[in-house]
Amino acid sequence: MNTTDIPSGFSFSGMSSGIKKAKALDLGLIVSDRPADCAGVFTLNKVIAAPLILTKPRIAKGKCQAILVNSGNANACTGNGGLEIAKSAVDLLAKELQVEDSLIAVASTGVIGEPLPIDPFVNGIPRLVETLSVDHATTVAEAIMTTDAFPKMASSSNGGDQPYNVLGLAKGAGMIHPNMATMLGFVLTDARVSPELLQSALQRGVHKSFNSITVDGDTSTNDMVLLLANGAADSTMIESDSREAEIFIQHLDRVLLDLAKMIVRDGEGATKLVQIKVVGAKDEDSARIAARSVATSSLVKTAFFGEDANWGRIIAAVGYSGIDINPNQIDISFNDVPVARNGLAIGGEQEAAATCVLQLPEFVVEIDLHQGKSESSYYTSDLSYEYVKINAGYRT
């Protein structure tokens, strides 16, 4: 990624600290040259890891200057000892950066239930700070990977009289399901954005992106998405309910959705990225419920892997979703190939054409309920043999 895409005032570093068994990048740092306004969205799992216990109230205060993140160990279900490790790591970084510890967020991802050692932080933090650079954003994206096959970064830039950049880094491949998923997301901008707009825009954006994806139906203990705006681009303040706010939201949504799609595309063992699009619903909530039901169906996902245009599994998932439907009005198509009309098979050459669609790495399943004008989409992956192999041996 070009340094021209990096928001001004942010620097990055990543390293191998020894947390992971294999020698791989596992410790990352993001630093703003000034305290940034911030917003956050966190997992709804009732079991919350130590980093979230520490970070959530700090983000709620609205200021953040640095994010310290490790992979290889979730520091979850580790009791008071895990919380003390997280606090000690933050204290070490605060002294090294010479900033207040309250301005540091901490995140972890990896195996649950294993103690997180402090030595990698003691030895690694000075090196992280020493190697901070605008050129090292990719090293952070790599350092937060667990079962990910590739680092995930996305950006969007605003031109004109008010230029600024929006950059997002994320990780996630398994345990992907709202709310949110085994994922971390860090979004940075050098725009000046009002705190109220930051939080509302992030919540809405996450709803349409990270909370509209599924790989395997599991929600983890460590999930967070943080948004930092440091104002280093020296643009005018972007306030809610303005044209500038609409533009900023468009940039943010683009970055979030790009990252969300990368996560599904990189789903453990996945070979396909599928958009489940429900149209013609009474309201958006009904469309979303139906889309989610189809996207999370193991039978539907295995049919995608087998490249079987089994629309019966799809209409069945709509039927048990809980929304009111008329099964005699439902149409289903794969891309632009219709396979069912008014709840009945079309058959013939359409079946073969639909099978060809399922052989593509990405496609859309459209379900028309013929009840109204509302629509919603979910993004899902197929469910393969490889998913079972990866997760059967995750700790080994």
C-alpha cells in the first residue's frame, strides 16, 4: 500500500516477539502523533477478554493515541492475572512513548484460556517504538493475523479542498459471526470529525459490514473495531447532518465493507464469497433476518462448496427464519440465473446455468419475497472439508 494512502500523523510497527510458537509477526503498534478522537464497537459475547475490559472504558472517554495489539494469545479467561498483564503492557508502552496510559488501547487475538506472558512485551515494546514508521502499516496487518491467509488493509481518500485519508486494518478468518466475530479492526483517519459523528458512523458502518458477515456462526470474546480521527490533515471539523458528514460516511463504509468482504473471502477453508441479497421485503429488519438465516445455514453453505444449485435449502432457510412470508411468492436466482419462481422450480437449462454460477469464486444469491420494497444483504462463505481440518488442529 502506498504511503500516500496512509493518514497523516500515524506510524506503525510490527515484530516477532515470541508469543506465537512459530517465528512470525505477533506484536503490532499503531501510534498517532497527537491524541485522536475515537470511537469503538465491541463484541456482545458475555465472556469478555482482559484487553476489552481495559480498553472499552478508555475508548468511551473519547481519546486514544496508541493501539498495542498481539496475536497468538487472546488473553481471555485468564482472570485477574490476565488483566494485570494487559495493564503492565500498557504501562510499559506509556513510559516508552511518554504518553498517558489512559490514551493507550490494547487488543489481543488467539487461543483462549492460556496465560499471556509479559516477557514479549518487556523485550518487544522498546523495539516497536524504535521502529515506528509510516511505511510499516502492513507489518501491523500481518502481526494481528491468526489463521488468516493474507493481511487485510483497505483505504479511501477524499480529494478537493478538504483532502484526507481513511485507512483500515483488520484480521479474521474463523469464528466469524455477529456480533461481531473473531476479528479485530482498526480504522484511522487524519480528518477532523466530531466525536458524535465518529461513534454513530462507526456503529452504522459496522452494522452493514462486520455485523453482516458470517463464516461459521461463532462469536468470540475479543472482538473490537476502533476508529481514530487525529485531525492531522487540518481540514475543517466534520459535523453530523452535513454534506461533509455524508461524504465521510461513504469513505468509512467503503473501507469497512472492503475489509468485511476480505474476511469472508479468507474464511477458514473457504473457496467462495457469496452475497445473500433479500429484496422485496416488508421492511429492512425482515430482509436482514431472512438473509442472515440463509447465510448461516450449514446446509446452504455446504451446497455452495459442492457447487450444487440446491435452492430448496435456501427457501427452507427463509421459511424457518421467523419472518412472515408467502412461500408461493418467492423467487430465487444465482447472479442473473433464475432457479425458482413463485416457490416452484424453473428447471431445464436454468439448473445447469445456475451450477455454472456456483463454480465462480464470487456470486450473488437473490431472494425476492415480493412483499415490499426493502432489502438487505449478508456475506457468507462456503463450508469445506478444510474448515474442519483447520479448527480440529487449531491448538496444535
